[in-house]
Amino acid sequence: MAEIFREALATPLRLHAVLKLLALLGNRTRDDILMLLQPEILSDNQNTAKNVINLLKNLGMVRETDTSSQLSLAEDVPRNIDKLESYRRYMQNKLLGITNPNAPNNYVLNQFAAWIAVQDERIAQLSKVNLTARFNEEMYPSETGDASDAQTRTMNDTKYNGWCNWGVFLGWGLTHDAFKAGFIPDASIRVRSVLETLLPEKDQLPASIFMERLAEHCPELDGGALFEDAWQFSRPTENRGNRTSLMLSTGLRVLERCGDLSLILMPDAGDLWRLYPIQGGLNQISHVKRGRN
């Protein structure tokens, strides 16, 4: 059971550095890459670079020959992996959408994102310690192992810091001290990555159909399998109805401001969805359309 965020020093940019080097230089020995990433003249400790390479191998993104320790990119790594957005989309395809609790890698990465999405306003009041403790109590009450143990699925503040690095990069929010836990939910980058799939039509789409497609392609967001599971454990007595989470509502509003989609309200429509309420803004929608209306 491996989770990418539990290697605290294996940040998105460090993994990107290895992939960019191999894309630029072609196949190279492990020692060559280590010297470029962490030259011995600067430090005799290359453990961080070694851990990053091993993680990329475990994820199937980098290959290494048994005889000569030659490193090479996997066949599915895009040629323009040096571009940040291409790298982000590649990592989203590799890491997201995991719903099987028995999956060998990154189930908790996705599960914790769903649990964060379910929290709504609670996340503004909880510290890192209280937030992770609440997750453990609600999602893994019978797991009694030390939360610092990398083999457990429980969280602690150290693992949470690693998750935040990836949560921001993969598109679930941004770090900010405005919230005690240092993370503000915002799914704009996550939704943008699947927007062409969610809204292939040129015409406006009923919000209910958009939400059905979102649940299928982003199981950690509203209505998805992971989201629904987290809701049952975290808010079992509450009826969600046609109410969108703070994470999704913020993301949709950001995408509208960026011109990626339009949020439309037809008051006489039979199926209205409530966005997380804000003052002076649209708080209900009936339809969604790609691009500006």
C-alpha cells in the first residue's frame, strides 16, 4: 500500500525534475541522474533523489534495467512532459479516480480529497491536528496503529502536509493561512482537466446531467463514489439534496470567472442546484455551458 504524499520530500516539482531530465537527455544511468539532481559536491546525501526515482519506478513512470541501471521514461509519458500543464494532466490521469480500497497505490490520496470536500465550512475551524484526527475517527476508527506509520491509512499532520502539496498540484484547492488547516478547497483545476468530457456539447446542459457526469469522472467530488462514502461517515444525519460542496462551488465560480464555463439560472427550470452560498453572487444554477454565455 503506497501513497505518493507519504514521501514528504517527493514533491510534485521534484518528480517533474526527474521526468524532464530523462525527456531532455534520453536514457541515463541512475548515477548520472543522481549527480544532476543532487551533486555530491554540494551534499553527500542523495537520499531525496533516490526516493524520488524509486517512487517514479513504483508508479510505472520510469524504468530501470537490471544490468546497467539505465533509467528511461515509460512509453505512456508524453513527449512534452517538460511543460507543467502536460505533466499535471499526466499525473492526474495516473493518480486520480481510484475508488477501490484494495488498490495498491494512492487510494487514500483520493479518499482524503473526498473527505475534505465533504467538510465544507468545518475545514475553516479545524487545525491540522484536529482535522486529521477527525478523519481517522470517522473513516478508520478501528485502525489503532500509529498514524505516523507509513503502512497505516490514518493521517497525521506530517502526512497532511505532504497531501496538501499534491492536493494543490492535482487541483483540489490552495494553501492559505485564512483557514486553520492551511488549505482552502477549490476544485477548479480538477474540473478543468475533465471539462471537455463533461461538456462536449456547445449548447447549455442541465445541471443535473452535468453533476451525473462529474460524479462518474471525478469520484472524489460531489455525487461520486468516494464523496458519497465520506458523506455517510462524516455527515450521516444530513440530507445533501441538490446542494454542491464548498470545494466544487468555489471551483465552478473560478472557472466561470476564467471564462471556461457559464453558470446559468433559469428560475422556471424544474431542477435547481444550490451552490455554496456567498453574498452578492449567484447561489443557484439550472444549467451549465462551456465557455462564456
